[in-house]
Amino acid sequence: MDNSSGQVAGRIAGLWRYPASSLDGEGLDTAAFHRDGVEGDRLFGLIDAATGEIARPDSDRKWHGAPRIAARLVGDALEIRVPGGAWLPAPSNEADRAASTFLGFETAVRRFKAGSVPEAPRYRKAPVHLLTTASLAELKARHPTGSPDPRRFRPNILIDMQPVAGRFPETDWIGRRLMVGAVELEITEPCRRCGFTIIGQQGLDFDPDILRTLVRHNRHNIGVYCEVIRPGPVQVGDTMRFLD
């Protein structure tokens, strides 16, 4: 759905939400954006059952398997699946056992806010994460042997646009407003990367040079955080247009 004006700067190539933080994301053809982000995004967390610690694959090796666990919403209900397993409703004892067996220690899926687990502060920076194919192309140019798959960076929106030689272009857009489909966004800050980007996931190898390249060439950053100014629906193929 596209009701904006101005020159087309790119088009939506992918949409994702992450129903359970740190678990694998769910690709979408269409998505509803509210003031607090994508509908269904980061409703649940995976915790260490013994300590209550929220999963931190970026900083603790024991959580490195978490992104290999799939998560999806069926209506309003969460389901998870460990590699080689079946989809299981969560939170549930069965899902907790499957995740615990896969990770090698006792874990539990819990709902944020409405349950006993407070939302992690790192998820409150901004509700929407936008990334461009141009930045992925620049990362590939600077790290030719790497695989800068968007799944490493967990965007909500991937914009397909022409590469800009020598630039990670959205890093230059801080403070600008844009329309993505029927949604108006304001870009608030660059997305500073952490160790999550280097760990292996389904089909992606461990690659520390992904992060080293971003540290050297873009001050740790790739992608941007956005606030939702005007909520609405979007779908893959919708245009992105600047408003200023």
C-alpha cells in the first residue's frame, strides 16, 4: 500500500518480525506497523530457568544456539521449533524441554511485560530496524569472503536500493523522515552492532570479520533505528520515499 509522494529511493525486499527475542525471525509478506513497532514483534523472551537471565547470544557463548531455534506466531499464539523437531506451542513444558535439551541447560520461554519477565532495555531503543541492500553490498565489497546475509542483522524492513560506492547509505539519513508503504518513519540513530552478527545460524557460518569490518569502516554500525510517526500496513514490493 503506497500513498506517499516524492522520488522513489527503494522498495521493500523483505519484512520480518521476531516473536521471541534472540530466536530466529519470521519472514512476512505483509506487516502492520504500530507506534511500538511491528505487530507481533518481540512479545516473548527465552530465559535461563535457574537465574532468570534473558538470552544474550551477543555476549554469552551458552546462548549461541538460540538463533537456530525457529519462532512463529499462529494467530496470537507462539510456536517454537528446535532443529530437527516439530513446532511446539510456547510457553509450555514441552517447548521448554525441547529448547533446554537443544541448548544444554534449563531454559524457559516467557512473555515479556504481561508475564514475569521485564522487557530487556536493549529492545526499547526504537521500535523499528531498517536496513538496505546497498549497505549489505558495501559490507560485501569490504569483506569479500563473508556472507552479509540480512538474517545476521535482524531487520524489520530490508530496502532494496542501488549500491552507493564507499558508503553505508542509511547511516547518513539520521533525522530524516520517509514513507515506507503507508507507514511514516523517522530515522533516529544508527544501529550499533554487537557479537550477535558473527555467530552461526541456519545456513550461516561463524564469521568474526563481519563485525571487525563494521568496526573499521562504519563505527560498528549497519542499518538504522526508526520511530513510527504514522502507523499503517506495508507489504513486500512497496516503495520507500523520502519526505524531506
